[in-house]
Amino acid sequence: MPRAVSAGIWRPIKLLYLPKERIENVYLETLSIGSSHASARLVLHFDCKLDASCYAERYEIEVEGRCGDSVFTKRERLLFGAGRMNVQVANPMLWWPKGKGDASLYDVTVRVFKNGEEIDHVHFTHGIRTVELIRTSVTDEQGSGEFLFKVNGERVFIHGSNWVPVDAFHSRDRERIPAILELAVDLNCNMLRCWGGNVYEDDLFYEICDREGILIWQDFSMACAVYPQDEAFQRTLADEVRSVVRRLRQHACVALWAGDNECDQAWSWGGRRQDPNRNVLTRKVIPDVLLEEDPGRPYLPSSPYIDPEAFAKGEKYLPEDHLWGPRDYFKSRYYTESLCHFASEIGYHGCPSRKSLEKFLSPEKLWPYQNNDEWILHSTSPIPGYDLYDYRVELMAKQIRELFGTVPDNLDDFAFASQVSQAEAKKFFVELFRTSMWRRTGILWWNLMDGWPQLSDAIVDYYFEKKLAYGYLKTSQQPLLLALREPRDWHQELVACSELRESTPLTFTVTDAETGEVLLRGEGIAQPDSVTVLGRIPYSASWKRLYKITWEGGSNHYLCGNPPFDLETYRSWGQSAGLF
């Protein structure tokens, strides 16, 4: 999106009356959850400004939390203005990410008393939950590494999106946030990654994610560069991090702090390989602040993170990676043979519909796409005459050609073919990871929403028009998914990918969308939180087919064979299968 230099107040402001004696800072943290979730240990960190000695006057602090019928309360005398208070909660209502349980939130009030009279209080919500990131420095061809999130001691398979600026003019961000998050909920996203090229989002964003059980991977706002290392910049960054952490740490949704986006990799851009572990910002400045302000939450210095062992072994062996590469055929070896356990960025281009293109392109610039300055301008290359990312329009055409063998000669077919290409690609990426559940542990695709009118990887354009990939991803991210694995030994396995807590009986059918031939019909049981093989069907590399997979309460499809496919045949298959 364009760089629009602006000035002025672009977020709500308010005037606060601060009593002379007051609560300056408070943070309620979940330290641990007992076995069988029968208890929880919390700690209240506080800093109060008091006018008199705690020995000359009687000061007390009280914390009270309520979630439905669950209540906790504790009151203690203050011996100092700053300190902490441990709180035990019996039979707590836990906060769970989407798909794992209710995102229970306690309404919490902290009060300070002087000689029995309340002098100040604060209100906030608190989700009782623990978050762990289990990771290794590297992995290998056998998958012996790890990059795994656990919430309340339970593994969580991650599927979601990268969150980028929601508008080029940030004064409009707040009004767009609720509708965009509704899309994330509808897509069954259980995590959003606030990318390092972003702004720190409005409080409303985190409040909604708290309520909806959407985990947040929060990058600090550095991306794709080697940042200054001098002491002045270190102090500026430390102040920024402290401010951000104090504002956001109370949110149950925030699962991870990440130092930056791709800055570890940026140390070696330009031809000279340099060790990013010399970066004092993410190896010392940020972790030092987190140690003081939020030591219990996982921290990743960069995404992808190249620690000394990974730097020595090579980026091929990173357990968490950004899978961009050549962006060729989406089933190429670059994607299928990636060793990473967790893909925190992966994407594929999709052209907006004619309806949207007509809103931001001049009539005479709608078509053709070749050598079209307005298409280039709206494809992340905002400086006319200067080649920044001019290749991206042609990349979109190449991705169409890769799947269909040719590029349509009219706008409507071009947009449809591009959206099919994107939809099949992103569906494949998610299902590649889900059908390898626990060898693969998560995927955050790029991206949900455009922040200005453009041609991009987003599955919803700036005007809230959904591309075809939206529906495909909604199918691929449902809690119980039946999918076909890639061919092996002349066959394909039909598997049930379940994120449910209980076993699920199934009756299923695999049908050729064109002929109606039933290739597989049967019954089985999807085991909880795992992948279950239900059966297999024959495969030949010479076949070109679209299979429809159905079961009680759900359906999916699989594009069988190798490109090129005929565009009109695909359209007919998709209509028969109810894809559009």
C-alpha cells in the first residue's frame, strides 16, 4: 500500500483525572494451572502512588474477579507502594483458543483502600490461561525439531492469517476492525499474526480477539531491514517496547512477542552472509524489557528466528519459516519438501473481481494487464518509473499459466482463473499442513484483507469483496476436515483431520464431480486431535479430475492430476461440486 505521510491525532484521546493517591500500574498474570484444571495460581503485580508511609496509615489492596458463577477475591495490607499478591482460584473458568473451548473472561476490579476507605480502583478483564512455545533451534529431514504452541498444557494446531494494516489512512482503522475480525471468526482462524510492518493495533482489536478466542502473535514494529544499533536507538526502542507491553499484556489473546519480521534474514540480504545474533535490539534490548514487564509470555527474537545453531546449519533447517520462494506451481518441491514445522507466512496472488477493479482503475486501464501503469501502481509498486515490485502483475499471470497452460485474453476470465489459482494454492497449503498434523504444527497464510485497493495475496479485497479463496479456506479450516493426501504408490489416502476433543463417527463418500462415479464410500471414526486414515482411492498421473468429498455436516473437494487444466472444464467441475 502507499506510504502516505500524515500528521495529527488519529486515535481516540481522553482526559483522565488522576487522584493524588492512585494505582499507577497493575497487571494480573496467570502463573500456573493445576492438574485436571482444578485450580489456578495468579499473581497481581501492582504499583501504587501513595501520599503517606504504609506504616503511618493503613493501606490495603484488593482484587476481585468474576466469570459466571466463578469468583475469586483477596485483600492484603500494603507494606510498600509496589509489589505483588498471590491469588488462588478454585475450579477456574479457563480461557481457551477458538475450537478448544470457551474464551472465558473474568471481570476484574482492583481497589486500593486507605484506613478502610476506597481511594482508587481499576477494571479490566482477565483470561486464566497459560501459553507455551515449544521450539528447537533447527529441524531435519526426519522432523526431529519442533515449533509448537500449547495453551493450558494442551497442544494447539494453528491455522490463521497474517494481519497487515487495515487501511492506508490509519484514522479509518478502528471502524474497519470489527468487520474484518468477523471474517477471521467465520474462517475459523485461531491465530492472527500482527506483522512487523504493521502499526500496533487499536485496543478494540485485542478486546475482540480476547472474546473470540483468537490467539495473537505480536511482532514489534520492525520489518525487513537491519535497524540502527546505536545507544540512542536502543533507548527509543526500549521505551516503545515498554509502552506496548504495558498496554497489551493484560490481553489473554496475546500468545507471543516476536522481535521483528525477517530482520534476521535481512542481515544477509545483499550478498554477504552476516550473523544476525549480533543484533543487540532483539537479543538484548527487547528481552531485557520483557524480563521486567512480562517475563512469562513466550518471546521469539525474529520471524524466522536464526539463532547461532540455525545460522551454522543453514536456513533450510529452520523449524519456523516464511515459505515464499519462487512462487511457482503450488505443488512444487519448494512447498512439498519444506522441512519447517510451522509456516508463519505463505501466500499466492489472486486478482480482484471486475466489480472491485472498476472502483480503482480508470476505464481505459482495466485491460489488458500488460505494461499497464495502473495495474503496476496497485500491485505494491507505488513509485511510477521505478521498478520495486513491478514483477508481481506478471507473476499473477504466470501462476495462471502454470495451472491452466494459458492466460485468458479478457478481464473476466483472467480474474476468475487467477482466483482459482489462488484458491487452490492456499487450500493446498493448509491441507498439506493439516494432513501432516503434529509433524506440521501450524500455518499462517498471507493474508486476510487488503488495506487499500490493490492486486495482492489477500483473500478479501479492500471493498470487502471475497475472492474464491475465502470459501476454499473456510472449508479447509473447519474443525473436522476430510481431505485427500497427495498420491503415493498409485493411491491416495482419505484422512480425517480432527481438532475436536472427542471421537467422531463418520459416513463419507468420494465422488467424481463430472461423472458422478463413487470412488469410495464407507464409515469410520475420526480420532480426536489427530489425523485418521479412512481409506484410499486409486491414482494415475494421467487423470484430470475433481473429486467431491462429503460427510455428515461437511464437504470438501480435491483437484486431481497435473496441470495444465482446461479453464472451462474446471468451471464446469466447480459448478457441479457446488464450489461457486
